[in-house]
Amino acid sequence: MHMERPELRGIRRLTKNVVDRTAATVGVLFLVPVLLGIALAVKLTSRGPVFFKQERVGRDGETFSMLKFRSMVVGADRMVEQLAEESDGNGVLFKKKGDPRITTVGRVLRRYSLDELPQLFNVVRGSMSLVGPRPPLPTEVERYGFDMHRRFLVKPGLTGLWQVSDRSDLSWDDSVRIDVRYVENWSLTFDLMILWKTVGAVLRGSGAY
């Protein structure tokens, strides 16, 4: 029996990159009015910047700055320790239903994943894909075992199997297993299927909080 390490190279990688950047560019141009409207809503309803930047780990373990519309009060990241015991997450990722740090507009943005739209710029720049593993924090990567590093063979995605699998309701082991499954079974058809299912997941707000 012969087993090969999953790879995404050559024409397969080129195809994914071209599709990602082209679709993201078209998406940004098409969504300009929506992006401007959300930016204005964030700016007028709470103090602080419109965008929230956070360091995430991408392909080959390289870090990059991921963009989101700010959906929480300024300094929310420094309040995690105070709320840690009330986490509804999976033991590694902090998540809280009814999180007091989330702004009024932020609740709507997160409910329909609109806060994620600026990641289209990450896709255009080449640090993310439209579809891929969830972009992890450096503190999460410190807990990874050897097999988990296979997820770094591809770029993290704006959406992925995690997005269509109840997101925040997944256990830590399940969320990592799903990422590795994606890497080992990648195809353009698989990406299109996930994008289609993402629409339904976003409209349902499944696992979004």
C-alpha cells in the first residue's frame, strides 16, 4: 500500500488562485454599495475604527493580518479573560452567546456573517482563499498536533466546511478534523459545493454568535 501526502501544487494551485482572486475582485466591485453602507453603520453607531485587524496563521504557517468589520466594542480582545469562565465555545476557542462586547450593529453583522466581507480583500491580496480551512489564531496553532499542520498546505478560507457544519457548535476535535478533510479532498467542484451550502448556512445563521 502506498500513501501520498496531500498536495495542492502546479496547475491545481494555479487554478484555485486564479478562480479565488478573480471571483473576489468581482465580488468587491459588485458589493461596493453594501461595503460602504456597513462601514457607515459601524462608524456612526459605535466608537472606534470601522475595521478590525487580527493576526491569523495562513498557508505554510505564515501569519497575516485578517480583516473584518468591527462588530465589538474597542478593547474587546482584552476582556476575554474576564469572560473566560462563561465561554460557550469548544474549550479552545472562546465563544459566548449574548456576548456583551458585541455592538448593536455587530449583532446583525455576525448573524448574517456580514462582518466577514472585508476578507474578500485578503483573498484579492492572496493571503486567503474563498474556500479553505478556518484561519486560526497563533494561540490555537500552539495546541496543534503533527497531523493538524496538514491544514497549512492550503490558504485559509473566507468560508469552508466549518462554515457549513454549524461553526461555533463544533467541538475542537471536529473543527480540526473538518479542516484536514478539506485539504485531503480538495477539488474545484468541492469548493463550489461549499460555496453553495454557505449561502444556506448564512441565511439560517447556523452556529453564528
